Amino acid sequence: MRKTNSSSATVSTRGYRRGYSTPAALRDDLKAAHRTSPWRSALAAAADQAAVIAACVLGGLLLIGRPAVGAPVALVAAVLVGRQLRALECLVHEGSHFNWSRRHRRLNDLLTIAIAAFPTGAQLSGYRESHLRHHGAFGTDDDPDRQRYRELDLESIDRTRAGAFAGAMLSRLPAYQRTWWRDSLQASPAIALLPLLWCAAFVAAPAWAAGGAPVAIAAAAVWALGFAVALPVLRFVAESSEHVYTGSDTVFDATISNLGLLQRALIHPHSDGYHTVHHMWPGVPHHRLAWLHRRLMAGDPEYAARLRWRSGVFTSPARGMRLT
């Protein structure tokens, strides 16, 4: 982590205030929003895995059987693989908050590890420790997200032009990915390499059964492109869009919701874009975030007027929005 001068250190060692009061009229809605459903999360993770397997096997079959058609299909399939693996990472994030099952925490962790963490190489316990520091020490020098924002100077990225944005992201991506792999391997090299085993068992083996060794190799290549290229890009774009620490002194004002169609469909799956709601109430599971956002928009003028959000990847955060 970079050193700070005395004035910035004074600010960064003091945690941000929450900056928002729960509306009394919506307390019943908030209580309802906190209800977890482990089987709903498990089905979502199973669907994510099934989409990865189908995309890889289809891409592999077409690459071998019809290369002219298979090449562009395989590229699209690799992006889909990255998107679905990102969705599984979002469900690991859910598990870190016990949002699969709050009452049955062992079940929460067992399902999260088996269905979401295994295919992505995430270590639930290590991620939980780091991520809960982000929530508990938000805005301080102990906030791992703020450390990353400083080290990579993420707030200076030009979002007004697609070319400038892409250049800024690509120039920072190697350092970002090195840090990600360093932290993963230091936490547990064996767990970090589990995705290779998952690929062999759930991608290469079905592809081999469908078309032999050439198709298995091609399907594994589609998975590798999605895992090693598409996933880091999508993760980095997502994580760089969630906060603007500069000029803010509350969690509410420093948090950005990313609610554009492309963001919700590709970059922030499982309602990950409703980041302000998540930071205000981390115990609300993914399948209730959008619902709670709509209830707040309709029932609390302060939330609607103060919410900081983006309508697209290449836009600056706006203040306030209308319910649509």
C-alpha cells in the first residue's frame, strides 16, 4: 500500500459514517428483504455452472466440426464463460455475508464452497475476512478496496470515451491481476488451482464424450480463454466502478450503483450492481436487492434523490434517479 501524507492519513484512518437512516415506514420491507433462501442461491449457482459447460462444449464442437463458424462462436462463448464465472464469484460474495443461509451457517458455507467457490478458485474464509474488513473499516487504510483504488489510481480513469477507458483499464490490468493471483496463491495454492480440476471434470470430460479428444481440447481452450481473459476483465471493470472515495465522507455517498442494462446483464450479475443497497444492508441476499431498491425508490425520497449511480460503463456517476 502506498504511503500517504499526513493530511490524507488523517482522513484515511477514520472510518466513514454510514450517512443514511433507515426509513421507519419501510422497516417491514427491510425485514422481509433479509430472508435468505439457500436453495434459490444453489439453483442460481447450478445454472451458472450449466451455462459454462454448455458454452464450452458447444464452442468446442463447432471449432472442430465447423471452424469458420466455430471461431466467432467460441469467442462469444468465452465471454459467456467469463460472465458466468463472475456470477459464481458474486455468489461467493453472498456466502461471505451468510446470505445463502443465515440460520444455518455451516450449510451456507458448504453450499457456497461446493457450488460457487470450487469452479472459481475462491477461498471463502480468506475472502470473508478481507471483504468484511472492507465493510467494517470502509474508507480507512485497512479497507482493502480503498488500498486497491489508491494503488491503481482507479478514480482517475477517463470514462467519457470508450477508447480512453479501455486504454486505462488495460494498462492497469496486469498489476491488478498479479495482485489477485498473489493473494489467491498465498491464501491457498491448492484451492486457487481447483478450477483446473473443475474444467477437467465438467468441461473436458463431457466434451470428450461428445466428440473425442480434439473437442475436449477445444472446449478446454474456450474455458481457459473465459477464465484467464474474460473473467479478469469483467471483474476489474466491476470492482473499479463501485466506489468514489474522493470528496465523500459517508458510505452512502462513496458507493456507486451500476444499473445500466449492459452492467446488469454482463458485468454485475446476480444484482451485484445494486451496490448502495448492499452497503446499507449487507445481509440482504442477491435475489432481494433489486426489489428493495424499487421499494426505496418508491417509498423514500431521500434515497431517490441522493443515490449515486451509473447508467452505463462509460458514464460518470449521476446523483438521484427516477423509478422506472
